[in-house]
Amino acid sequence: MVLAPIGVLTLLTALLGIMYLDYVIDPEKNLHDFPIALVNQDVGDTIGTADKQRQVNFGNQITDALAHGVPSDKVDLRVIGINEAERQMQSGRVYGAIVIPSDFSKRLGILGVGSVIPGDIQRPIITVQTNPRTGAFGTQIVLRVGNEALTEVNKQVGEQLTDQVNAQLAPKPGSPPAPELSGATRVALAQPVQVVVQQYHPLPHGTGQGLIGFFYALLLLLAGVVGAMVIHTMIDAQLGFVPTEYGPWYVHYPPTPISRFKTLLIKWGVLVLAANIVSAVFLSVGKVLDMPIDHPLALYLYSALAITAVGATGLSMLASIGSAGLLVNLILFVILGLPSSGGTVPIEATPKYFGWLASFEPMHQVFLGVRAILYFDADFDAGLSRGVWMAVFGLAIGLLFGAAVTRFYDRKGLHRGNRVQA
């Protein structure tokens, strides 16, 4: 009576502490394979005097510097074209992009010439595009990585540009001394590149900076887990397999002569009806709260599928191993599921074993499906395809597992009834 519940609770809370604290305690240390696109559109420029000209492409130099300077074990820097970068941004496969414009070398050359010749000039620009639809934490990581990498690039380009201007000002033999660069000019040449931060497809109002996708997926998961527990308990009470207490009143109906498999079929049927109703309730609540939902039918259908898949598996677990199924469902769907969902902290910023969990944990699959519907125009490439097929796959496993175990119990004559242990 004392040691068993204390032991179970201790192990359960230890697992909770490990999963939830290790999930958020040091994302920068755990960063790995974080995808960022690098787009170099620079066409280069010709510099030098009329009798001695040479072709330069500072964009290529910066691309090489970033490729070697950004730690490859932490960041997956993808050097791709602008069209591919936009496609990956639209499907949420990269968290951001660093874009070097086509006139970068030309503007940088003009800046060098303008430092010694009067006239209006503009600093060359490198754009850091964030993808807010992948989550606020992912945006912060993109900004930090971009800031650290481009600060070093800016320093290197500044040194190179300063040396180039000094060489242009070097006096020829017999010529008067060249004027020295002013302090303001030296400062401008030391930091020649202007880094501009832009949001790619900003989120509309009412999305909680991208967190609505995570919490909506959490609602679906909890509806499935809690729904399985409620349906299992209430139907068993009505069939007389467990007692029911209402305050001081105690009710225990006579056991109904029904097989385990048929009981599970009843529970599955109730779950399907409840999943469709709950899905409509969540959708209605979102509409009332002015939550932006561009694809309500897709969200309704996917929500019903996700609740059914989670709930059916939960019911199968309860039918197979009894009360211990409550703990198994809690561990499988909640304790292991929430930290590996990627809904708040990206999977690429968590310990690597979370990535392994995310490959099969239901919460991550549901989050990908909901996020694709809410933020990525219900694009199958943005995670909806994986969310749908993993839900169907999980539902199939849950149904087969529950049917196989309950039919086995029925064939062995292990019927449900009141048994008193001596």
C-alpha cells in the first residue's frame, strides 16, 4: 500500500524531470543540423583602372567564408538558389535564409570609390530572412546564427575594402602625398555591409507568434488521451465491470455478459462519434476567438482523424493491460510526446534522442499536420502528408493491437468478472 505507489510516482516524476528539463535547459549547446538557406545572387563586378581591370565577386567570397565559418555540426547551411530557398521556406523545411543580392559586389565597389570621391553612396545589403511560421524560438536561433556569422564576414570584408582603398590612395613616385582617410570613412569601411532582417510571410494576428499550432495539436492529443480514459471508465461502469461513486453514493451494476472484443468495439464506436464532435467544438472555439483558420474543413477532418488515432490506441492499451494502461498512455503520449513535438523548441535545438522520439511520437506528427494547415496553406510537403499518413498508420496499429489482444483473451476464456483474491 505504501511502497508501490511511492515507487511508481518516483520513477514517473524522474522521467518527467529528465524529459522536460533536458528539453529546454541548453538549446544552444544541443543545436545540431539546424537548416538555414544561403542564397548568393551576386553577379560580380569589374574593378580597377582602364588599363588594368579584374573581375571580382564578393558574394562568392562571403559564401565560402560562411560555409567554412558556420559550424557544420550545428547548422545545416544549404547553398541553394532563390527559387529553391523560397520553396523550402514555404514548406517550413528551413528556418530562415541569408540572401546576398545581385548588385552586392557593385555596391561594395562603389562604396570603396565613394570613400575618396565625393558623391552619394549606399552600403551593400545582406538580408537575413526569418521564417516565423516555424516558431518564435527558431526565429531567434536564425537571428543569432546570422548575426554571429555576418559580424565576422563584415569584419573580413571591411579589412579587405580598407586595404583596397589604401592601395588606390598610395602616391605614385614623384607625386604629392595622398590625403589620409577621415575617421568617419574608416568607420564606414570597417563595417561596410548593412544587415537587414526581414520576415518571410509574416504571421497574421491571432496566432500567438506561432504557438497556436503547438497548443492546438496539444488539444487534439489531450482529447484523445483523456477521451480514451473517460470512455473506458464510464462504459466499464455501465457494463458493471467497475464501480462508480458519486459523492457518498456508490453504484456497482451486475457484470454484463459481453466479450472483451465487443466491449472494445463499443468503446471505439463511441470514440469516433466523440472525435468528430470534439473536432467541431475546437474549430468553433477557434472561430469565436478570431483565430485565423484559412482551411477549416481540412483542420476539422485532420483533427477528427488525430483524436481518433490517439484515442483508439489509448483504448486498446487500456483493454490490453488494464489500469496500467493509464500510465503507459501518460508516458507514451504526454511525457515523451510533448518535449519531442518540436512545437516550442525546434527538434534541432534539443538533445539528439528527441529527434529519434520525434520520428514516431504521435505529438510531433500531429503538430506537423496542424502547423501545415494553419501556417503553410495546408501544403502536403509542409508536413501534412506525414501527419496524415502517420495518423492512419498509428490508428491501424492501435486497432490491430487491441483486436489481437482482446480476441486472444476471449479465446483463452479470460472473461471479465469480479474475482476475489484470497
